[in-house]
Amino acid sequence: MTLIDHLTLLTLGDGLAAAFILLAWAVVGWVIEHPPAGRPSVSTLMVSYRMDWMQAFEARDNRIFDAQIMGTLRQGTSFFASTSILAIGGVLALIGNTDQLRGVAQEFANADAPEFIWQLKLVLVGFFLTFAFLKFVWAHRLFGYCAVVMGAVGRAGEERGTRLWKQAGELNIRASVNFTRGLRAMYFALGALGWLVGPIALAVTTVGITYLLWSREFSSAPREILLDKKGD
């Protein structure tokens, strides 16, 4: 059978559910990164704090504390990159042997499907995990660039130093953007596991993950804490 013949084995519900999770992933990411002017997300609120950090860093004589923060950020991205690559390996192993997975899923779905369908469902999970891995690796590298530029910042008040701390701040922000994109992809990878049970389960997990991400960015206690700066 050709790939087209295999794809025809998918039901309309499967196709709609898969399109729904991809659309939800794209939309929630865009809204978080481009929120309404009157309702900033946590991610956008952190942008000003990152620039404030770099400005304060430039004014400090002892910068060991800033180096420790950068080390912590890089360790975090390294941890998630390692976790995602291990998860990708697990998904590839399951794609190569879907028998046990099929038996477990059938207990919930009470339905049989060709091996290709189970593999295709796992490919969706692997797609999100691979996207997350690439974003984490790039974020780790950007934090490294930021650390190098921070090391080039001279004494406070120097014109060159002012330019460099601003560049370091922009690199820090870009690293953060890629890191959060990787985290969102991992969330949706978990949601994509619902497809193993069926299209309805996938739609439900997609709604749940989308709401979870939206609430943490737009309706959470950390957001209210960060908004205090706006009040000041």
C-alpha cells in the first residue's frame, strides 16, 4: 500500500482532531507572544524584567550573581533538551513495536486499527517533541551568546557598555522566547497522546492543554505579581 492508501484509513474524526491540535498549538502560541495591548501575558511581562536585569548587571561591580543566574538558565534548557531527546527515543521505540501499545489503547477505545494508524498517531507526538528539542537547543545556545556579550560589558556608564547590555538583553529575550516555545510543544506532546484513545479524547486533551497554557499566561497568580511593577 502507498502512503495515500494508508492515509485513507484515517477517519474524518481523526483528521479533524489532528488538525485541531495543530491549529490550537499555533494559535495559543501566537496569542501568548502577541497578546492584546491591555492584557499582557506572563511571557511579555518578563521582557521588561529581563532588560531591567541587564541594566542592573551593567551597573554592578561584582557580577558573580549574574553569572550564577545565567548558569541556572542554561542548566534548565539543557535539562529539558535532554528530557525531550529521551522522550523522542521512547516514541521511536514504540513506533517500531506498537503491539503492546495497541493492546493498552484498545482497552480504552474498544477499537482495532492497522499498525500504520498507531504509528501515525505516535508520529504526531514525536513531531511536538522534536520541535521542543530543537527550540531548547537553540535557547541554550542563545543563553550562551548572551553570557559572552555580558562578559564583554565594561564599566558602568561607558557608551560601549550601554550598547552591549542592551544587546545582551535582546539575546536573553530571544532565548526565553525559544525556551517557552519548547515548553509549549512539550505540553502539546502530552495532549497528543490522547489520540491513542481516539479523536474525541484528542480533542478533549487539546482543549485541556490549551486552557492550561492560557490560564498560566493570562490568569495566574504569578501574572498578578508581575503586574505590580506596572502599578508602581
